[in-house]
Amino acid sequence: MPAVVARNERCPLCGTEFDAEGQGCRPSCPMAKGCRVICCPSCGYSFPQEAGVAGGLRRLFDRLKEKRGHAP
């Protein structure tokens, strides 16, 4: 399983949008290899990067919200 996928993410805590590449799990963590946890560079909140169908659907709904002007 690949680790963090390089794409734009939005922090669910502070709302900052950032490139997920290089924001992955801490290298000192024994489970860092293949981990999909990313860390917001703004507030430090760690959360799992969604992948597969669930991640694709969330990104699609987020884009639709932005087009309609209902983004947070």
C-alpha cells in the first residue's frame, strides 16, 4: 500500500488547504512505512488521508460545494 498521495488536502480542524506530499507520518513512528496519516502544517492536527472510493466521493462533493458557493 502506498503512503501519502501527493494531492491537495483540507484540514478538517482549521480548514487550511495544503499539498499532502511531505506532510506524512513522522519518520520516527514504527508504523510510518505505508501510513496514510498526514499532519496539517498550520495547526499540527493529524488525520488519515482518505483513499479509494470514499476519498474520491468526498473530493467530488467538496468541488460541487465550492462551485455552488457553499464551501466552509
